[in-house]
Amino acid sequence: MASPIHQFVVIPLAPLEIAGIDVSFTNSSLWMLISAVVSIVFLSMAMRRKAMIPGRLQITAELLYEFVGKMVQENIGKDGRQYFPFIFTLFVFILTGNLLGLFPYAFTYTSHLIVTGVLALLVFFMVIGFGLYNHGLKFFRLFLPPNVPWWLVGFIIPIEIISFFVRPLTLSVRLFANMMAGHIILKVVVGFAVSAASMGVAWAALGVFPVLINVGLIMFELLVAVIQAYVFAILSCVYLKDSVDLHH
Amino acid sequence: MELEAAKLIAGALVTLPAFGAALGLGMYFASYNNAIARNPETKKLLDEKFFLILAFIEALGIIPIGIGAAMLFG
């Protein structure tokens, strides 16, 4: 049985090195490109007619737009409109990555910590950058919530600092671990069917059960793919709110 | 051989948190249903954060399984 880890190996498709740095075009890059193309083509096609009475495709795109718009408005507030393009792009990028990864022979780029880590760090540095831009040094009041008793200050500030800096870690690991674990489980279960099939006709008949379990797992992974994209986006909104409104 | 046995034992032990996650999910759904049954008007309020909290609890179970699988097959 092939190792379940093998599906996560990054393979350079077009090796390229610039100034000693490996910038090869890999299978991960390819699937990111496919994801970007699929999203752009889908949204362009959906909104091409801009009909007053939308068709199914246009409704899907509008639902997606309104879903993210509502999420941004509810979690960041009216000042959050400026972040909508970023949050929408982030959500669609992660969602298409998660969903495309469920196709056979596809590569799930969100199952790599480097990818989710970079996205999480992007959000983290945006919070710090916009926070300092909007509030100046008063941004650091974030680490001392209002109405904290004086005798708790020395205890609360380190906890707040740690919880702030641990955000990119939890954000990235949550998505990465969910995707990686899900795909490993899919591969392991289907491996049972392959092993059973290789052991003879009688065992091959029993191999149907792992396939049926995998059908259920694929449905579960579809749900996880959507939920994890939503969780990443909504937590990004919650973190970005700190750059808009220091204490909420 | 001992290393392989240790890996198998470690990989099995690291899946134990799935019990906690399963318990947490069950309690979460029970509380959610209970709250809506007692006061249907709170459904909209509860639905807003439903999937977010679900994902948090589920992640605590799936992350150790991923680590266990990585330890076993890595």
C-alpha cells in the first residue's frame, strides 16, 4: 500500500533557481494556479450577464458574495468594508483549494503548513499594520482590556500578548491539520479496499465496505473543506476587528 | 523493531483526544438543541457562531489524528 504521506510530497514540475533560491514551479504552484483560474472563470462567467433575474450560476456567485459580505459586516462592522476584497479572496482561495484537493490525483495545497502559515501571517501582519496605522501606539492598549483590576494587570498583559502572538499558529495549524488528517484517513481507508482486492476474489468482495466508508468520508471532507475555509475567513475578520476597534 | 513498536504505540495513544472531541461535540449539539427547544427565538443568535465553535471542537480531535498518522506513516 502506498504511504498516505506520499500524496503531500511537493514535486518540482519546472525546476528553477534564482540566486541560489529554489523557485521551481511545483505541483503545489500548479494547483494554486488552477484554483485561481477556476475561481476567476467561475465568477466571471457567473456575473457576465448581470441579469436582474439571476440564473443558477449568478445566484451562486451572489450568494457567495453576500455570505462573505455579511460575515465581514457582522464581525468587523461598517469600517470593515475596506477588508472585504481581501477576506473574499482569502475565502475563495482556501475554499477552492480545499474542494479541488478532493478530486483524484489532485494536490491539496492547504494541507501544507507553509501555505496556511503564510496566509495566517499575512492576516497577522495586516492586523498589526492597520492597527498601528489607525491607532498609532494606542494599538498596544489591545494587551490591556478595559476595567481590569490593578492587581491583575501583571498577569493579564503577558497572557494577552501570548494569545495575540499565538493567533497565526492556531489559524494555520487548524486548517493544515484538518486537511492533512482528512486526506490521510481517506487514503488509509481506500488502502484497505486495495489490499483486500489484491488478496483474492472473496476478500475483494469485502473490499466494497471500505469504499462505502470512503463515500461517507468524502461527504464529511466536503463539509470540513467548506467549514474550515469559513472558519479561517471569520477568524481573520475577528482578528482584523482589533485593528479597527481596539476593545470590543 | 522496538522503534517500530514505539511508533505504533505512540500513534495509537495520540488518537485518544478524539474521545474528548467526540464528547465535546455531543455535549455541544445537545446544548444547542436544548437551547433552541426551550427558546426558539435564540436560533438566529446561536446559528451565527454554530459552525465556528463546531470547527474548534472538531479540530481538537482531528489534529491529534493527523499527528498520529504522520508518526505512523512518516
